[in-house]
Amino acid sequence: GGSVLEAVAAAQMLDAEFAVKADVFSCPSFSELSREAFDCERWNRLHPESPPRVSHFAQCLDGHDGPVVAVSEYVRAVADQLHSFIPADRHFTALGADGYGRSDTREHLREFFEIDRRWIAHAAIAAIKTWKLDAEKPNPLGV
């Protein structure tokens, strides 16, 4: 989907502008990933004498250091389901399109909801000046 393409573009920007290497993972279902991680967490809690099960999400994060940015074209809460499974020493940002009824191009919607490649890259590394992001732009949530 579009989010993965934007994430790949963000990773390329981070590499080109800052020599920062980023890994991009496609997540067909944040809900399934979260559910499986909760299942592993529950099983481990109920079987303290057994070797712990490791969730698919934890396996993906293993060996990949740095901040984690989860992006969804659905509401941010969809991506934020993974927040509980982020190790305490890792920074996590969930990005999503928290709004309805806007008919516009996908590109404009991604920019408006701050889920395009520049905002994704910025969530990983502060680069406001480089990509001319408006830090004073109204919050798209209208808060």
C-alpha cells in the first residue's frame, strides 16, 4: 500500500540526507500483529517455568536498533496498538490519518495527516529545516 511506499521513500531520504539506515517492514494487519504479541505475553505470564515465546513483532525488532515509527492510513490508534510491545529503551511514534470525509488526492491527504515520507522520516530523526515542515501548522486532529 501507499504507507509502505512512503516509508521506503522516507528510508531513502534518511540515508541520502543523513546517512541514517532504516529498516522498513510491511504490516498487513496491526491488529493481528498486536493480538499475536498479546497472546505470547499472556502465555509467558501463565507458563513462567517454560522457555518464553517470542512474538513475531519482537522477532522483527530484534537486531534492528533505533526508534520505531509505525504508519497507517487508518486512524493512528491502529498503528498505536504496537506501543505496549516496544522495549522501554526504544522511542516509538505512531502516525495515522485521524480524520474522515476529506475528498482529496492520496498525496494531499498523506501530507495533511502528516503521514507522507517527510513526516515519517522526521518521526525517525528531527529534520524540520531540511524538509520544510511547518512545525506551527494546525494539528490535523483539530485539538
